[in-house]
Amino acid sequence: MTLAGRAAVLVGVAVSTVALGAHAAHAGEAPRPVHVAVAWTRARGAEACIAPAELVAKTRARAAADTTIDLQQPGADFQVIGRIEPRDGGFRTQLVLRDAVGLRLGDRTLESTTKSCRSLDESLILALALLVEMPSVRAVAEGSAKEELDEILPPWRTDEPAVQEKPVRVTPPAPTSSPWKFEAAVGASVAAGQLPQPTIGPTLSGVLLPPHFVPVALRLTAYPLATERTPLTGEGIAVRGFSGGVDLCPFTFGHSEFEARACAGARLMALHAEPLGPRSTAADQTFLDLPLRAELRARTGSVLPYAALEAHLAPAAGAFVYRDPQGLEQTAFRVPWITVGLEFGLIWRAIP
């Protein structure tokens, strides 16, 4: 072997020895903790959901000891981008895990119908912990991907909005005109006191809901079934009635499952009496009826069942009379100054 050949062999052995020593020293090093940064955004309507700092703190308590989780992004090995927003009567949450160059590695999506955003805390913490414990993250924590991460990392690339720890002042949009709405209802009305006997009849109503004003209702009710009053044998009257007028509903109390309204108005009550004996006479009475109405409706969709209780004030109601055997006029029936009614039916929201 020549002198040059012997020199080459010695150099090769020296290089191999140095490489093996470096590898052994590298293998003996304790793996450094993996750094996961969390960007957590709460959309409008989800401000009451778990805050970023609380979410990170509770997830960190569940993560492995060699995993660092915080809200800081520079120099992190991975990033979890999370967003929660109201959706379809509940909340929708999406968590996306990305590596240092923005490559999507995994995601979790949660759909819920709960009304309380804070009831989702445990599910959100668990979903975030599962992402942090994915194999790609654990590989870095165990040191198998350290060589690649020792390089200078490029800037973060993300299409998610930045986390805002403090509320952002948002300029409200310019007010727009609210549309007019209309409701139609059909039902049955039970009257007690307005006619000689309790009776029932159909009722129709239309309610106009103009913007920036109270609901205005037009109601029509008929009592076609004749009710009789016979104060004297062989004498009496059979009475039918009709009512119509306008109500205003200034008080509305809303709930997720029902709605209550309080109304007052003015209606015209017309009664017609047919005689039942020779001394009784046909007659008509028309008077002002002042109703006070409490209405309860269930929120079940476009068609709403409802029930209403009414008190009717009629201080100017007249009387139906007949003549007794001595020829004197006697009262056959007079509408009391206060009467009650019960109404129930279905409401159809026609516009919009």
C-alpha cells in the first residue's frame, strides 16, 4: 500500500470515530419538551365561552410532562387553531393542529345543541388534549423528530384570526328598517255572561306588527247558537250575538318556548233577541265592550297554538224586556257590566 493510500485510510477511520462519538453523545441527550401554541377565538355570540387562558391552563394539566402548552406562538413546534361560534341553536367548535410550517396535521369538530356555552368546557379541553397527544406531536416529544426541528423555522402561516384577549370594540352596522309582520288566527271563543247562557262560537283575528310600534289586533267573534232566558212561563227570549273591534297589545313577554301578551281594546257588541211568548218582543242591543286580554302562545314553528283569557267591561249595556200579566215591563235579560271569556285556537304567521 502506498503512503497516500495509508493516509486516506487513517482519515476515514478518524472521521468515522468522530461521527460515532457525536451520535452517542446525541443519543444520550434528554429530549427537549415539545412546544404547542394555542390560538383560541370566540366569535360574536360566544363571548361567554371558556377564555383562552383558562382553556390552555386546564389542558396543560392533562398533557404529558414533556409537552409545553401556552398562548405564545414564536418558536413553537406546533400550533392549535381553535374557534367557537353559535350555530343552529347551539355551538360549533373547530380545532386544527398545524406544524411549524403551517401543514395541517389533524382536526376536531364539535357540534352541540346546548344553550349553555360553559357546559362545553370539558369536551373542549378533552378535544384539545387529544390533538396535543397525536403521534406526530409525541414523536417530537420523544426526540425522534428533533433533527428536523433544530433547523431555523419559517414564520407562522395561518389563515385563522389572531386571538384577542381583550374585547374588540365593534362599530354596529347602520340600523335598517324592520319589516312589517302579520299574523292570522282562527279559533273558538267561550262567552260567560254576555248572553243569557254560556255559549261558544268561532273567532277570527288578524294581528299587524308594525316596526317600532305595539301589535294591533282586529278580532271578530260570532255566537250563532241561540241561548234562552224564560223569566216567566211561556215568555222569554232567545239571544244570539256578534262582536268585533280592535285591540292593542303593549306588553309582550318572550321565552324560548312560549310568549305572553297583554292587550286592551274596544269592541262593538251586538245582540239580537227573538221572542218566545206573546208578551215578549224582538229587540236588538248594541253597546261598547272594553276587553282586557291575557294571551299565551307556544313557540312551535310557523303555526302556534294559543289560549287567551278575557275580561269584558260593558257599563252601557241595555236590557231586554217583556210584559208581565199586569202589563208592566220586566227585565228578561241584561248584560252584566263585567263578563269573562275563554279563547283558544291556532296562529299562522303569514308575513314574512
